[in-house]
Amino acid sequence: MKKKIAYLIKHVPAIQYMYVHVMSYVFKLLGCFLKIDEKLILFSSYGGTRFSDSPKVLYEAIQQDMRFLGYRCVWAFEQPENFIASGLDVVKIDTLSYFITALRAKVWITNVNMERGLHFKQKETIYLNTWHGTGPKKGGNAVEGRSDYDFSCVDILCIDGTYMEYVMQKYFNAKKESFVWCGRPREDALFQYTNKEIESIRHKLNLPSNKKIILYMPTWRDGAEVRKLNCNLWQKALSDYVILIRQHHFSEAHTGKNNDIFLDVSDYPDVNDLYLVSDILISDYSSAFFDFALLKKPIICYAYDYDEYERSYGLFIDLKKEFPNGVIKSESALIEFISSMDYANQCRVSADFCNKYVQRSGNATEICLNKLYGLLRNK
């Protein structure tokens, strides 16, 4: 039921208008009767579906930072009961308790939208939005039927280059003065890893030492399932590889069960681990391309539905022209490309593509927390 309602809000303008204006007014009115808790920080990641990504990195850093001693950190989840045992202070997202917590919190930290499509932020609340990726597909108000994205109330917004600066200003109504040019906290680990850590991750995932690793991360398609890979084709042509399959958190499982060549890692908590152990990334329209390319390893665009996706959903970047080696549309061509790949050259090509769109520092966590602490002292 919740998914059906969310779909209607996203795709029916009249319902979206009523939802945004009526509910925003209700919660703004409620906020008039609630006092800000100066020591309360509210976190969410991917709309309450995960304990992950940049909000998790910032949360863990805050626990170790004496400047934030005495602050209460609350996490919003769709299923908070799954996280109580881990010691997190939790609230169920989209409930009255959640909205009251949001109205009372001094700080919001998220990678999507803390207001759930509404507009009710208290003036005293400091809003830190890391966003969740730099990608080629259209987002925000550039998506047909959307006009409700308004990041003008965000105080700290992580930016990684002129591309995202343009997108956030034009399609999310973000203020330039909120931009913090640092990349995203979750990406810091990609600048700080060791070979020993990579071996530890391989061991945790039970990956064979004699095989190379491909990470496949298809994008979620609104209303359509992702086409499954043909296990027999991959087994015959690339038996010296293991393919890690990580579905979008909105999608169904890809394989149903694991086998000698496919391993479903959709529920694995830290995507950085998967980047580090993988030799090649395959995706279609994902922001994962720009994360993985930081490691200077090959990225391949396998988009069997490219023309349809571009027409129905839209892209900011013409991947046929801009992406390294263009777009591969068939599974057989994809396998052939990998089989004949000049690995060293593809590493260089991927790095050049990444550098064209993003500039990252490797210390985004420190920069974000310094900025947050400065605002807390002055707001």
C-alpha cells in the first residue's frame, strides 16, 4: 500500500500538489508547538531502508569526535526493530513520531530527503545532505511529473564538481552558498584502503583467490524488472571470473540463489568493500560508475534498454558519446568486450572519464563535520 501511495504522489501531479501543500502546512503548524532539542541529531539513509552510506560514516565519526559529546543520535528506519539490537536509537520513518523527531532535531543528516517530499524544516535546524551519488540519469525536478524538489533549505550540501553543482542548482533548487566541495564521506575509504583490507574482504565474501571479480550493479527501473544475466553464457565464456550482483534497494533479488559464477551481494552492507575487491564494474545509468572509477579500474556501460530508458526517463549525459567505449546493448557483446579487454588501457580511460565530471578530496568526513560544528556554534 505504501509503495502504491508513493507511486501516485510521484506520478499524479494533482495528488503530489495536495500532498506537498497540505501536509507541509500541517507539520509547519505542529512545529510551532515543539521546542528544538539542541543536542538531537536525526539520521536517515536511502529513505530509511539502510544503515549505510555517508550518513553512517558521519554517524560513526561523530561518536569519536569530542566536539559532539552529549549529542543524541537517532536513526529513522522503515523497520526499526531490525536495528534495536545493534544499539541504535531508532524511530519508524513516516510515522507521527518520526515527524515530531524531525521537527525537534537540531541537525538532520541524510543522503536523500529528510522531509519526505514535504517542506517543514524549522529555522533553527541545520540540514546536512550528502546526496547519494553523481550519476548520468535525470533527477530532481528534471524528472517528468516532478516539481517538488526544493533544497533551498539545505545548509550543507556535498558537491564533487561543476557537473553536480549545475544539477543541484537547476533541478533541486539548491543554494550555491550551501555547497561544500569535498565529495561524499562514504568515498573517503576509497582513498585510504590497504591490500590487507582487500584480502580480508575477499575472505569475508568467500571469494576464490584464483578468480577475478566483476561487480554488476544495474539501476532500478520504475515499474520494470531488470533483465537477468544468462548464467550459462557467463559460465562458458568467463569461468575465471566471479560476478557479484548488487541490485538496487528497490529491486527484487536477481538470481534467487548463488552458484559458482554468480554471487548475490544485494544485502551486503558496505558497497565500498565490493568496489575494492572487484576488478571491473558493469552498470547502466548508475552513480556507481564515478565511485568505482576513483579506483582507476574499468567501468562498462551495459544498457540493453538505452533508447527506451533515455526516452521514458531521461539522461543528463549522452552515454553513447561520453562514456568510455560507448554503450553495450547485448549480453553477448558485453562478454566479448570483457574477454578481449586491454585492462591497463581501460583503467586509464575510466580514470579520465571520472576526472572530467568529479573532483574529490578524500577527506569529506572531516570537512563536513568541521562545517557542521561551525554552524552549530553560530546558529
